[in-house]
Amino acid sequence: MTEDSIIYIGSKPTMMYVMAVLTAFNQKGADGVTLKARGQAISSAVDVAEICRNRFLSGVTKPVIEIGTEELEGQDGGKRNVSTIAITIRKEEAEEPKKPAKKKKEEED
């Protein structure tokens, strides 16, 4: 099993991040992709996850979403809180196909 790819969402166009997700699944062989964003980029991360799930990827599980808060030092030297999100999209585990029952050949007389 390969490890997850992490994609940090920023200010680039949404479709660039969608392409990064598709590349991770198709070329890198990742089992899952985690989109990480904070602050104003959170809405872009949600958009990327939904575009991938609804338009481009099939056979993925419902995303796992983790939210949190980071305390950062502001420009004025004070502390400020910034919201964070991590959205994990994973491929569904393929069920092993059932083997058909072996048919007994009838002997012809």
C-alpha cells in the first residue's frame, strides 16, 4: 500500500489543484490524497475535493474531514488564530471478485 499524497491549497486556480489530485491518483499510484488548507483557502480546498469527487474520480470513499485551529504570530507581533482543514480522499478498496463455481462436465455416452 502506498502512502497518501499531500497537496497544500493556496491561491492558484482551482483546476490546477484538481489536476494535482488526478496526477497523484493516476501517475503516482497513491491510495489517497490529502488536501490541506488554512484561512481563506479553505473554500478552495472544498471546491477541489468536490470537483474531483463529482466530475473526475469514480470509486472513491466519502471524504474524511479534519478541522482545527493554528496559532500564528501576526505582523504586529501578536498571536492570532487561523482555521485549518484537511480533506482526505481515498480509493474504495476493491472487493475480490467471486470465482464462479466450476461446472462439472457431463459425460456423453
